[in-house]
Amino acid sequence: MTTETAIQRAVRLAGGQRRLAIALGIKQPSVAEWLKRGKVPATRAASVSAITGISCKELRPDVFGEPSKKRAA
């Protein structure tokens, strides 16, 4: 069983690589390269977050910090 990465989830939520690229005003091969690398460029994280609802922290924890873990009540 494989775990979906943040960029894979972003592509899925956007409706595919082409749709995400169009929404960002870039070409599809750029998104394909992100998938290959396994991460969104830090300069695009805010835009991808606005489109998909995935936080910048989740998209790039190395830049924006680890996502906060929800505590059990």
C-alpha cells in the first residue's frame, strides 16, 4: 500500500496535471516534474494551496515547517 504525497493529492484535487497547470498559468510538464521530484516548488506552494486547500506546511514542510498534529481530546 502506498501513501499519497501532498503533490499527488494536489493533482488529484485539481482534477489532474493539466487542470492544475492551467489554474496556475503554467505548462503541464512543470507539474509532471513536481510529481517526479515529489514536491511543489516553494514559490508555488501558496498558489497550489489556494487551489487545492492543502496547506503550505503540508506541501513543503521543509520550508514552511511540519504540519501540526491534531491532539486527541
